[in-house]
Amino acid sequence: MARGVRKSPIEKLREELKNTQDSIEQYKTAIKTLHQKEKQIQEEIKLEEFKEVSAILEEKNMSISELKDILTSKEEGQQDE
């Protein structure tokens, strides 16, 4: 059986370098995608937290401005200490 032409050490290294560079690009793309997903999940968490607060306010028959007044007065009370 005839054998193909052997690759020189430089050709092997260049091929390995190309494969490594390709892998790096794939990981960069994956990281970028994961960062976008992370931000999306964080936004969804904030939205769910706001929904919970809104539900509590509705349950207690309170407005957002009343909640703000309560939080502001507590904050001022802590600063006086």
C-alpha cells in the first residue's frame, strides 16, 4: 500500500496552532453568549422580585409612594444613630 506524504514538524505545529486558535474563538463566542444569558437571568430575577413586592403591596393595600415613605423614614432613622 502506498502511503501519503508525511507532514513536516512545522506543518503539524501550524495545524495544531490553527486548531487551538479555532478553539479559542469558539470559547470566546460561548463566553459572550453566557454573559448575555447571565444578564437576561439577572433581569428576570429583578422582574420577579418586583412582582413579589407588588403583590405584597396589593395584599396590604399600600401604594408605592407609601412604601417609599416607609423606607425613607427607616433610612433616616438609621443615619441618626
